[in-house]
Amino acid sequence: MKKNIPIILIVVAATLLRTWNLTTHMIFFGDAAHDMLSAATAVQTHSLPLLGIASSVPRFHQGPLTVWLEMVIFLLAGYHTIAYGFIFALISVLAVIFLYEIMTVYVNKESGLIAATLLAFSPLAIASGRTPYHTTPIPLFLIVYLFALMNLWKHKKASVFFAVLSFCLLFQFELANAPLLLLIPFVLWRSKYKIEKKFWFTTALQACAGVLLGLLPQLMYDATHGFAQLGGFATWVAYRCVAFFGYKQQHVFSVHQFATTLSILRMFFGRIWNVDNPFISILFVILFIAGIASVFWKLKNQHKQPLLIEVSAIAAVLLLISYIVHGVPGEAYFSPFFVLSAVMVTTGITAFKNKFLHQQFGLLITALLIGYAFINTLQIFQANFFVSTTNNFNYSYSLAEQRDVVNTLLLATKQHIRFKTTQQEGQFSNYFDNLRWLLAEKGLQEDQKNGQDFYIETKDSPLQGYPNYTKFIFPSVDAYRLGLKVL
């Protein structure tokens, strides 16, 4: 216990930050509730979905693993929303434990503690852990994939199968993880496999088995839908890569597009590292770049270094290149960087430590990490765990406020409810799935044909200029019922 006190404290802190007031402050938006509603419907109709939620390119869907997990939760807990929150929070905490384990085994214990601290107190990782969403398991499954790659490097039995299988599972949670497939041939090259006929046969056999098992739902769907998902996605990726270099003017590389991508990268990397502290962002950018630079410098000069660090650096570069090609990566794309940035920043810290070999440097690192953890924790509490807050880093109204909205509107009318909004995001059918789920908690449904219209609006809603309305005021949003003026 004495030897493991630091990691125990880190895990306890990570758990508290992901579960503190979760019953009221859980992050719950429409897309997250969409998968939960799909899971409930699947259980009730005794069906098994082969696809998950639509991706940022709507004709392609994520894999169904999140829906399947939520089906299991539904069988145990029904519409009890908080059960889903705690299960996904646990998955997020497991990622901290697994990251410490893999860094300790394949690098050293000090690096494991640093990386685990960075992940445990990462604001965006904490927000993800407080959300029952398909991106929440990505850090954990990325680490599982890294473990499989390390086994592949050691030539362990069936290692190709497990590497391909773990990649396929990671890919199911987010299609944007596709470039990470290239890590498998890189590790094969680094592990100096002998190129023989027997090698190619066994490798191909294991790889096919991994793909068949890992992508079975999508393969079944494609077999009956003209390869619309995996086949279509592969074609789309090839098209975007070619278009990036000038084939199509719409997607060709431009300075404006690159500036837009850099702005997105700056925002989300900033949120990975801090809530609202430019100094921390600048420091971590330096450490992140230093970590990647040191890896490639050692690769170029054939200096020995842990393969896990090499693989993480290459994974980070591959994903960054793919985001530049894509042009407008969304928040869901950044979940792998909860892990990869922790590893690269840790590598950057180690690089500076090796450059300045002073006995006090270790104490300085410890002091800085404690300061980092304290500042982030304080700002996370100040930001109200990113819900029902005016902080720029927010996910709109909290679970408790959403329940208050639903309860108030139910009391305000004897009719069924129909949710509407003037917000641009309201054009998406999933936008109000969180409120629909909360109605389902009460055994009710939205009446989309004959229900009383209630507009859920931000505080600056244009409906304030409407001549007749009833307005229901909540901390973060307002609800309007048009047609009757109430002073």
C-alpha cells in the first residue's frame, strides 16, 4: 500500500472528479440520449442494432458497441439515467488505471504516475467521463490497442489477431480513429518479423479473423446494404485524401482551411489540458511538441527508446495529419488525445529532465503536477462541471435543470408536449432526445403530431420579441409557449 499510495490518490481523485454530484450535474445532450433510446427500443423490440449513431458525415454510422453496452444497462436499470452515468464514469476511471499500468510496464513507474496524473485531471477527459456517450470508452480501448501492439512487438501467440481485433473495437467507437490501423504495420516493421511465406499466411489468417470478429456488425450490415458503410467509408476516405491535393476544389488544401483547423486544435487541446488558463496551454504545447520531437530525433539517430513512446508519437502525428485533411474535426475526434497527449507531455517532461540533470528537478516536477491538479480542480468546480454555467467551456444545462424543465412543462399543460427551438442545432432530429429520455423516465412520450409546442431557447432567444407568449425561466435556458401573453 505504501508503494502505491500516489496512484491510489490519483485514482481516487479521478473518480471523485468524474462522479461528484453526477446525479444532478451529469452532462446529458441529445446525441448521448439517442443511443440510450436506441438501446431501450432494441431491448423492448427484441432486436439487435448493427449500427450506432450517425457520424459527422451522416451517411456513415459508428459501430453499435455503445448501444449494446447500454442495452445491458437497460436490462439491469431500465430508464434510471444515473446508472448510465456511473457506468461510463467507471470506464473513464479505468482508462487512468490502464494508462498507469502500461506506462509503468513499458516505460517506468515515474512516467506512469505523471501520465496518470495528466489524464486524471484533464478537464476534457473529465467532461467525457461524466457523459454516457460513444466517445467515452475511446481512451480505455486505445490503451487496450496499445497493449495489443506491445504483445505484437514481443511476437506473442495470436498477437496479430488481438492487435487487429482491438483496433476494430476502437474503430467502432469512432470512425475517425481509422488512421491508427497503420500502427500495426509499423510495429511489425519495428519488431523485425521474418518475411516468410508462413509468416504472411498466419498473419493474413489472424488479421482476417480479427476483422471478421471485430467488425462483424458492420460486415453483416454491408452484406445486405450494398457495402454502404465500410465500403462507402473506405471510398470516402480515399476521395478526401485525393481531393485534399487538388482533385476537388471544395476540399483542396488552403491557408484558410488550415487556419480553421489550427483554431479547432487550439481550442480542444486547450480543453484537454486546462479549463481557462493560457499559461498552462502554452507550457503543455511546448512539452507536447518537445515529446514528439524527441521521439523522432531518436528514431532518426537510431537511439534506443521505449516502443510505446514511439507508437504513441506516430499515432499522434497520424491523427493530426488526418484532422488537417478533414479540415473541421469535431470534439469527438479528440478522445484519443486524452491518452496520447498525456504520453507525449510526459515524454517532453522526461526530455527536459534528461537535459537538466539536477537532483531537485524531480521535486519540481512533483510540485508542478500538484499545482496543475489543484488549478484544474478549482476551475472545474468554478465551471460547475461544465453544465448550467456561463463559462465558454460548457455543455448547456445540467441533468437536474433538464428534469426541472420537463417537470415544469408537464405541469403547465394538460396536453402532451412537443419540443421545438429556433436554435440552428434544432434541425437535427436527435437534438431533444435528452428531454425525450427524461419523459420516458416518467413513462411518457413526446407527442410530435398533436402535442403542445414548447420552445427551449437560450437566454438571447429571438422569441423575446414575439407578441404573445408564456415564458418559463430556468437558470440556463428559457421555455416559451406561444399564443398567450403572461406578464
